[in-house]
Amino acid sequence: MPTVTESSQFSMPMDTDVYRGIYEDPDELRMQTLKIKRDQLLLSETELGSGNFGTVKKGIFKTTKSEKKVAVKILKNDSNDPTVQEELMSEARVMQQLDNPYIVRMIGICEAESWILVMELAELGPLHKFLAKNRDVSEKNVTELVHQVSMGMKYLEENNFVHRDLAARNVLLVTQHYAKISDFGLSKAIQSNENYYKAKSCGKWPIKWYAPECINFLKFSSKSDVWSFGVLMWEAYSYGQKPYKGMKGMEVTAMIENGKRMECPPRCPSELFELMQLCWTYNTEERPAFSSVELRLRNYYYDIAQ
Ligand code: AMP
């Protein structure tokens, strides 16, 4: 009888079912298709989260040989809004092209009572909430998770994708030692003749995570994701505090333009606050790329891990 395998809260990435991927069996790989049949899915009532698109629930995905726990993003039934539907399809198209251990994998799409996006399950949920609830997690553990996010982002940078919504709320934990980047709703592939994506207009944007060139010129690149990564680091070492607490978006923009930045969170090592500040370099060209951010985090992490 196929079983759903368990991994503990403390498992390392390679010890989890999720790391090995959903189609590790060659027979399954042959059958791999983006379209999932409704009878392959069992949806539970457990709600993992929600947004204006609908809800995210826990489910079970059945293949010929196994059953896996999954997360399913269900488009609201009453959503006749074509932009919401298009956003979900665009998210699915981006996710389909990504394959990295530190990025939530899409398993497929199911067209049933409504559109259902089926993804790997990251059971411990968003990073900021986890750290706010578990303040005993060590700084070294936080560095391990932040480094994993930088590896996922380096992969996106190498493959010319911009995330555009990188924040602690969009980093999900499989275990306390395994983080994955999620929510590709705003993500874009960058054309090979450009190194940035130009938005047509401002939308409902996470201003506090956005680099100056996003706000001033609607220009998004891996370098603007690096800026967001700096804010994500700040959130992580603050154990889930809100960045620029109590400030309005316009006040944050004015603060950045005046050359001011957030202060070092009490539990953040000074070397990593320096890196955070580098991520907040005003000038896009002078800001480091993920290739160098990841290297700095790797060196720091393996130094303290001795
Ligand atoms: P999203 O719109 O993708 O940010 O999803 C909304 C919320 O659903 C997230 O903040 C998570 O709490 C939850 N969620 C989304 N995807 C997953 C997943 N793959 N595994 C576990 N929870 C998820």
C-alpha cells in the first residue's frame, strides 16, 4: 500500500521527500504531464493560506506508485475576473520552467470545479511567521535558511527570471533546515536582449521590498531582487518583524532617497548587516549580483559551521 512519507521538522534538505522531487521514479517521469486529472487529487479541508485569487489547501497527489502530500492553490469559484485567472496561469508557466531544490516545484495544473495549481508542500509555512513563533531558532540556523534562499535566487538570476515579490512571506519552510522560494505570481522571464523587465504600470506593489529603480522607472531585474533579498535578510534576523514598521510606502521611499537605511537587527551578525547594506546599494550597477551575495553567505555560513 503506498504511503505518504513523513520528514521531521528538523530534517536536512536531502533527507526530505520534497528534495528528491516528485518524479524520481522513471515510470512516473515518462508519464509526466502538466495536466493533472481530478481523480489523482484528494483535497483536505486544511487551509494553508489565502489571497485574492482564492485559497491554498493541503492535498494528496496520487501517482501509480505513491501518494504525496501537496499544496493546492485553488482559484476562487466566483472569480470571473480574467486577470486573476491569467495571473494563476502565468504563475504556472513560470514555475513549470524552474527546477531547483530551493524553489517550490509545480507538480501540475488541474482543471476541475475550478483551476487548481498543484505544488510541493512546504509544511512549516512562511519564514517570517515561523521565526516569530520560534525565537529560540539560532542565528546560525537563520543563516542556513537565508543562504538557501540565495542559492535559489542565484539559480533564477542564471536563468534570467525576475521574482519581483521576494520577501520572507514568500519563503516557505519544508523543515526548520530547508527553505524554498514561492509565489511566482509577479515573476517574469527576461528577454535575452534585455537585462530588465519594464512594467507597464504600477500595481498593488510591495513598495517596502522594492529597489529605487522599480519605483522610479518601473525597471525590474535580478539586481532589484537583490534589494528585496536585503529586506528579506532583515526580516529573518529580526525574527519576523515588519520592515519599516509604522511607515507608509511614500515615507520609506523618501527615507531611501535621503540615503537612510534600516538599522541592524539586534541578533544579526555585523558581517551580514554589511551584506544587507550592500544589497541596498542605490545604484543598480554597483549593487552585487546573487552570484556574489550567495558566495558571501556561503563563506560566512561554512566559517561559523566549523
Ligand atoms: P501565495 O499566494 O502563493 O503567497 O500563497 C498564500 C499562502 O498559502 C502562503 O503564504 C502560504 O502560507 C500558503 N502556501 C502557498 N504555497 C504553499 C506551499 N507550496 N506549501 C505550503 N503552504 C503554501
